[in-house]
Amino acid sequence: MRLGVLASGSGTNLQAIIDAVEAKKLPAEIAVVVSDNAQAPALERARKHRYKHICLNPRNYKGREEYDAALVSLLQRERVGLVVLAGFMRLLSRYFVREYEGRITNIHPSLLPAFPGLNAVQQALKYGVKITGCTVHFVDEGVDTGPIIAQVAVAVKEGDTVETLHQRIHSAEHKLYPWALGLICRGKVRVEGRRCIISD
Ligand code: GRF
């Protein structure tokens, strides 16, 4: 399976995926890493590991449709079979989601459907939940609404700040995302309506 990883920031999930691919725990190739931010450390991680990496700067495109059209043609050129969102901070257009329907995954730092959208860790702390976590899901046209592939719970501790809690959620993400991608790459995930059926 050829992966196209989209990342805007530090890219620690990208790093976990790179490590899993290189350790042969994840049967996939990283075809390309794309960022909308030229300064993203994620690009530097890709460079270090000699993966193709590209910044598509939104300022060079007239709008979302034009940007997403460029993204689609890039991913097609690289024969990407699965689009992996790893901290990609742009909403994808309906056009993009339809082009790659059922072949886009995302990781979100909460137990969806709780706390979708931005600042999920802050939302969870503010709400006062005792358990939160992370979710890997397929991407549909909504915001964090697609079928859930896998989740891990993380306990909220007394005195947690957004930073300390996000750190523990991040550690959980680094195990969960490569594992969930492995299930997809091995053909173990079937979607029936809202449910992902995992076979062993
Ligand atoms: C993660 O917390 C992920 O859940 C969210 O964005 C963050 C990306 O972190 N979608 P990183 O760039 O992989 O370190």
C-alpha cells in the first residue's frame, strides 16, 4: 500500500508511521509526505528518512478547490492508495473526499464523537471528563464524523494541563495509528454503514 501522509506540524505521528514502516511492522510504503506549511518539522522528518516531501502553500492557490485539485493530482502522480492525515490542519473539500472516498484516515485526540474539531484536549479538560483518548477514523465530508477504526482511552489525572494530557494522548496515538493503518493495509477493515468491522 502506498501512503500519502499529510501533516502541518511537528509530525510525531508521521515519525511513528515511518518507524513502523522501517521496522517492517507496517506493510506499506511512504510514497510522499505533503505539508501546507514549509516550516513544518514533519517535512524535515521526511527529508531525514529520504522520503519524497513537498510543501503545497495555500497562498499559491486561488481557493480550496484549486488547492485540493493540486493535492489530488500530486497524490495520483505518486500512486497513493491511502491518504493518511497526521495533524493536517486544513479541511478537505467535498471534491477531495469524494476522489479518495474510503481511502482517507485521520487521527483525532479525543474519544469521538466527543470533542470533535479544534482544541479537542482543551475541550475535554474544560468539560471535566475523567477519561479521554484518541481515535483513528475514516474521513467523510463532516468534521471528525467518519466511521471509527480504532480508539484508545487515556485517563485524565488531577492537575493535568492541556500540555501534560496531550503528551499522554500523543504517546497513545503513536502506538494506535501505525497499528490501525496496519489493519487497513492487511485488508482487515471492512466498512458497513457507520461501523468498521475488523477481522483477524
Ligand atoms: C495529534 O494530536 C493528532 O491527534 C491531531 O494533530 C496532532 C498531530 O501531532 N490530529 P503530530 O504533528 O503528529 O505530532
